[in-house]
Amino acid sequence: MELTSVIVPTFNRSGYLVQTLESLLAQTLPPAEIIVADDGSSDDTPACVASFGGRVRYFRKENSGKADTLNQALPMVRHPLVWIMDDDDIALPGALERLTALISGRPEISIVYGRYDRFRIDPQSGAVQRFNDGGYWREVSSESFLHATLQDFFVHHPGMLVRKRAYDEVGGFSLKYPRLEDYEMLIRLAQGRSVIGTQETIFLQRQHDGVRAGSLLDEAARVARWRSEEQALFTALYSELPLSDYLPVWTNHSNSCLPTHLRRQALIARSVVMGRKSLWELAFADLKAAADLGRDMPLIQSERNMIREAFFSKYGCPEIVTDRQIARRLLALAESGRAGADIARAFGRAHFWFIRQSLQQARPAQAARLSLRSARLLFAL
């Protein structure tokens, strides 16, 4: 079995950190080393880590954020496999053994990953409440992993085992996206590398807040900040990432020699990604370009299926209800030819879910408006 170095970046979470370290030391396949990278904690983190003795390596630095902390820790790694564990999560006992079995002795594989469940500690009883919902998860093939990751961030670093050489090849964690450093790194790691997943649960992700009015407001603000930073990242990726990387399956064609049918699929795929990030200006630029490629060439079923995915990110798509400009643009697209009309119809069918949701929420006027819009799109041209 190849050996693993665990990195635990931490900042002022000594109580949680102890639980995390205990879960790592309880692995059925022990990690070869555990490195705690302290980002300048002001609590009793040094004393807590010292209580583990020589079983844990520790270094402390000035506070500069998680990304920089990881960038300083990675060169200290002594072993070929790297497992980055958050300081408040819990690794399940057989996690490392399962992930190592998938990657050890297979140098062609760069990343292996598994599922997670969520949990919280009841503030009254102190009992662990585990939510066996798998978190947000997608089952995808190795060839489709990058495509799925661009659509949504569903694999987290505590559930991943990564070859050290892959981190060396892509460079350090970005300092530009302090809330998305994990996501941005995963996108780079997934480009052109073999990835294998397991349906087994690898770790428990801690949920810090219960359902209280204040925490709901805090969560809404947190999501808004995440979405804003995500939009900045994907606006950059729109021009930086090769168009072919957005295809649902890997291709050996470069951007310059993508055949027409693959170029159209890639444009549709990128438009879906941008739509899921609420970057509709970019999404419609790609939809128009896709419609212009073979105006009289109808969409195939896989392209129709792809378009519907634009509405179903884990954050939802409120714009389909609130932004009437989307419908106007789709109707204009429908007038551009057969391909544009097919795109509009695919969007029209995707409205059915929102119509049903509006009825379930006792919003008949909204359901009627969406039904009318759907009908106009379905019968375009």
C-alpha cells in the first residue's frame, strides 16, 4: 500500500480539531503522517496538538488564510498520497483504507474520492445527530467528472485522496478566491487526470448551526458571498478553460479542431454551467453561438437533456421565475432557425418543474405566468 500524508489546516477550532485528529488516528489503515498547519490560532490549539505527542507534526504560521496555509504545508509532505482534512470534520474509521485500495499501485489514477454525510452536535444533549442524506452528491463516470464538477462542487477535499505529484503539477491553491480555494483547486486537478469514485461514505461534514432565525439569515448571507465569488471564478474560467473541457465526456480533440457537432455540444455544455452560476449573459452568448452552428440541424436528445440541467443547480434557479428577460431572449433565439427553436423548446419543457413547484406553494398566478411562458417556448416557430 502506498503511504499517505494528512494535512489538517486549522484556525481557532481546538475543540473540533481534537475530534478530527482522533478520527484520523483511529483509521483502520493509519496515515503515515499527520501534519497540523496552524494559521496563527489565538486559542489553545498548540496545547491541544501537543497532547497527541509525536503522532502529529505541527507547525504554526502567521494568519494568512487557508489557501496560503495549505501552500506552505504541501512542500512538507513526505509521502506520495495527500489527504486534506478540514479541522471540524470527522473521518470514518475505514476511510483511508478504502481510498488507498482504489489508488495504490495504480499510477495512472490521480484522484480517488467518496461520499460524505452531514452531522451536528445537539447543543442540549451533546449527542451526534447524523444526517444520512449523502449531502449534495452526483454519480458520474471518470470521463464525466470534470463536466460534473464544473456544474457543481460536490466532492470535497476531506473525501479525496490525491497524488502529491498532481498538486505539484497544477501549482498551489489560489489566493484569489478565499471561499472557493477548494473548488478552484479541484477544477484544475480534474483537467486531464484520471479520477475514480466510490459510493462509500468517507467522512462526516459538520453543520454548525441549527434551524434558527438568526442562523438562517447568516446562511443566506454566506450563500450570497459564495455565489458572488463563484461568479467571479467562472467568469474567468469562461475565457481561460478550453471549450472542449466542458464536454460531458473526454475528447482528444483540441479547441481548434472540434468538429461542428462537438463544438455545438461544448457550447451548450458551457452555457449550462454558466446558467447554473446565474451568469446568463455568458450563457446566452453560448446558446446563440450553438444555434448559429448548423441553423437547420435539430438538437439531439443528449443536447436537449443537457439544456434542462441549466435550471437545477444545488442553489436553484430563481431567475427563471423572476427574470422575464430570459424568456424574451429564448423567444428571439427561437426565431434564428431550427436549432434555436429546439433550444427554446428544451427550456420550455424545463419550466414544468417550476410550474409544479408554484402550485405546491399555492402560487397560482405565478404558475399561470410560467405555464404561458412555457407554452410560448414549446410552440416557438
